[in-house]
Amino acid sequence: MAISTPDPRRRRRNRVTLPRNVGGGRRLHPYSQADAPYFRGPGFYVRVGGLAVVVAGALALLLLRAWSIQVLHGAAYAQKAHQQAYRTVDVAGARGAIVDDKGRLLAGTSGELVVVADDASLGATGPHGVWSPSAAGLRELHRFARLSGTSRGVLVRRIRDDVLQSPYAPAVVLPHPRRALADYLQERTTQFPAFKVEGEAARSYPRGPFGAEFLGLLGQVERGELKTPEYRQAKPGQAVGQSGVERVYDSLLDPGLLRARVPVDSLGRIAGQLKIPKQKQLPTLQLSIDTHLQQAAEKAIRDSIALSHSLGYGATAGSAIAIDPWTGAIKALASYPTFDQRRAATDSNYVVRLDRDRSDPSLDRAVAGAYPTGSTFKPIIAEAALSAGIITPFTPQLCSGTFSLGSFVFHNVEAGIYESMTLPTALEQSCDTWFYRLGDRIWWSDPGAKATLIQRWARRLGLGARPPIDLPGASSGYLPMPGSYFERLAGTPYTEGQAINLSIGQGALQVSPLQLAVAYSALVNGGKVVRPHVGEAVIRNGIRHVLPFRPVRKLHLVDTWAIKQGLYLAANNPQGTSYAVWHPAGGAAFPIAVAGKTGTAEAPPGSDHSWYASFAPYDHPKLVVVVMIEHGGFGVQAAAPAAREIYQAYFHAK
């Protein structure tokens, strides 16, 4: 049998088919037979575990950082992010109120209309912060200038200054617009889109032009003032007190600028309205001023000036001060001519006119004025002689028509008098020659020291030095004495004749009404030189905190009863120099016992200055009143009647 051999071309290839579920249903993957020991070795698992640890650590750090950012420092980062969307703007807020001794409002805060400009739509700010108007902005400014009556250059300067001081604050172009203009702009916002009428906090004076002498004015702090300790907390452009209690108590009344915010976009451009924070409750400054008495004092000065004119004198101005002799609290402080602080706060042209006014209405004559005192100085020289033991209250001296010193003759007002007097009578009748003799007696009591006893006692009583009052600009006056500025300047030596002239308040002597009021207070209260003040207390959250004003010094005075008796006789004895004022012929006597001294001071080339220094009631004084009428004539003719009006108001006397 033959075996057939298959055709190799027809031979089939044998294939092996493996089942799909071999190996427990797991798919088989080829791998290198050579790598098998590594994947199954311990090194492989160590490396994989280390990598897992690194990854887990990195994730933990990321989680901890996220927790730190969102939880621990979330508030700080949120604030920074918030600040990037806002810009801080310093804006003026309200000032603390000022009230009188009864709590009546003298100066408060009210809203005021201003016109602000959108500086971004009118121009652009350069790299150095200097704003410049665009061509379109100049056209808009020109239109607004014609409408407001303010030159375009002034508007540009105001915008530039405001942008430089506070880039994100509204630029005020009209600080005090007319009401008609404000209404016009509010009704036509589409015609003037770059200008807007807004409200702003401003000082208000509910009693009108009252108390300008002590309230003072506000004004933008100047660059030079920023370097002074007084304004070290102020910022450029901030309104600060420039005079009066507004200046002295500025740190109390002014809480500083408010930190407002304005939203901005990513490029720093304003993207919303200015958000001003709510201001906290401010303290109130209470003054010692009695409004009723202050009004009476202002009227009394005007009345006395008119009375002086009717008598043929050329009175030009006057001042008055009423002070508590025990505490130094000033109850009234009047000066004439004066000014309207409301207009000064809103009208720059009015301020310019004030500065150019020759009558100097901005000068507080009661505090900053200085004049020869005339006979109101006699109680001071009397106390100097009494304390030094040169005289006693009963020492007799001649009052004659004249007193001669070499070839020079000093005259008395009453030329025909020739009488021996003691101190009370000499004060009652104001005998000049009696005090000439006393001055000469003091001069020769210590020739080696040039007899400066008068000046030493005058200085102890507050003359010749700036009074420590809480008001700026107080005059220190001048006491002529050897080696003084007057002697060096004028080349005139201090001689016996000058000492005699000083004994009746004449010559180079210069004293303010405030200084004389302090001196008389010391003579009245037993030697306590008070610290004069108009500030009385600070009210915070309804609680009144009294301000401390300790006396300057305590003097040991001798026989002041004789001086007070002489001043009482001057006002209440028929021979007294001011008797006619308090006991008018055909009228009722004044119901309160007043003691006072007239003064008539030579002031060439004009009429004499008229003085009256007094206190009442005589037995226990509550008030010292000093009145001075410039060129008003005799003391009894102008100053004493003004003092009577002031006492009438204080004691409610008819």
C-alpha cells in the first residue's frame, strides 16, 4: 500500500488557541522576564512608599497653607484685597460744639453747599500728581466760569491744589456758592455733568455776629504752621483754629480728618461714590462767658462811644472785661469795633477788607490792646508803698494844685486844692499831687536800686508780662524801668521824673484791660493772682469735666482794706470821682454797692483815654469790671457809664 505524502504547499499551520479565562479570568500581559525580580523585590516597595509619603506630605502642606490663608490670616488678606478695590480719602468732619456758661450754643456744625468738579472728566493727572485740564475740559471750565462769575484760572488752580492734596477726594471749586447758582446746577445736571452740588460740614453761629473776640476763626493750615507743635497733628488742607478758643482748644474741638473710602477699578480710576464713615460723638467746650452779660458789655461800649461823641470827644474804640475775682473766669470780653465771624468764615473778600481796615476790627482790645492807665494805676502804687512800710493807711500827705521837681511843674486836675489827706481820701478824690509825692517818696526810699519798687509790685500783680490766658495774642504791656527796652531804644534814662509820672499811670506805661482786671482781682481777693480764662469745662458723653486753672501766685498784701475803702468812697461819697454815675441827680442810687476808680490817661494827639476799674458788691465782690474807651475823655464821662450798664445786666438791676 502506498503512503501518500501531503503536498507541502497544502500543509496547514497549527495554531494554539488559549482560553480567555485562563488565570482566574484575569487578562494576561506580557512582561519582561528579566524585570520580574525588581517589581517583586523590597526595593520596589520602598521606593513606591517613599513617593507616596512625599506626595502625601506635599498635599498636607498645601492643605495647611490653604487653612492658614483662609482661617488664620483670612481677615488680613481680605482687608488687603478690599483695599485694592478702594482708596482712602481724608475729608473734613464736624467740630465740637462751643457753649456758654448756661449751655447755650455759641458755635456748632451745620451742612453747607459746595460745588465740586469731576477732575477725571476735565483733565488728567501727570506722573508727579499734577493735574492738567484737557482741551474739552478747558471748554467746560470756561462755560462754568461764565456761569459762576469765577475766572477759569481760579477754577483750574483749585482743582489742581485739591487733587495734589487728596487725589481721590472731590475737588471743591466753589466753597460758598450762591443759593440761586446751586439750585440752577441741581436742576441742570445734564448741561454741566462735570460739576455737582454737594453738602459739607461747616461751622455755624446761631447767635450771629456774637463773641468774635473770643470764639475765633477757622482757616486752612499753612505749610509753615505744620512744623509747629500746635499743629503737628494737622494735614495739608485741613481747617484748623486760627484765633480765639478755636485755636487754643483746636486739638479738643477737631477730631481730625475722617478716613472716607472711594471704590476704584483695576486701573485706580474712581468707580463709585465716596463713602464717609459715621463720626463719633464729639466733646463740647463750655466757656465761662455769660451770653446775657456779653451782649450787655458790647452794647455798653457802643453807648459810651456815642456818649463821648456827644460830649465833644473823639472816641474811636473801646473794650470791656468782666471777671470773677476769685476764680479768674471771664464772664464777658467785649471789644469794639469788631467783625462778623459768619461773614469771615464764608467770604474771603470780607477777610481781605478786615486786614486793610485801619480801625483794626480783628484786634481784641481787651486782651491785646495796651495803653497808659491813668489814675486806675494808683491802687497798685498804693499797695507797693503799704507793703514796703513807706506809708500806712493813716499817713498824711499834702494834696495841692501843683508839685514841682526842679524847674518842672506837675499839675493836679483841681488847681485850687490844698489839703492834707490820707490814702483812702486821696483815692476817693484821685489827687494827682498826693501820688506824685508818694512816687517821689518811693524813689528816694532806695536810691541805689533806682526805686524799682513800683515796677516789682506791678509785675507781681500781673503787669509787664503776658497774662496766662487761654486766648492767643495777649499783650504783655510795658513797665518803664532802668535798663529797659524803652530806655535803650529812645535813649531816655529812667529818672526821678519818670518815676513820679509813673505813680499816676502816665508816661511809657502800657497795660491791657485784662492785666488791670487781674491786678484788681488780686487786691480784692486778698492777694491771689488768678489765671484768667474763658474755657470752663469739657463735656463728654453728658459728663462735665471742669478745666483746672490754678492761681499764678499768692501774694502777701498789707492793708488792702484802705485801698478798697478809698474806691468805695470814690463811687459812693459826694466828693468821689464817680459818685454822679452811681447816684445820679434826680434819680435813684444804684442798688448794689460798687467800688471803682476812674482813670484819665493822656494820649496825644487825640483826646484822653477813659478808664474805669471797679468791683461789686463792695462787701463780698462777685465781679471785677474794667472798661476802657479810647480817646473817650474823662473816666467818669465814658468808661464809668459803660461799667454801670454791665453791672445792671449782671445784677438784673433797674
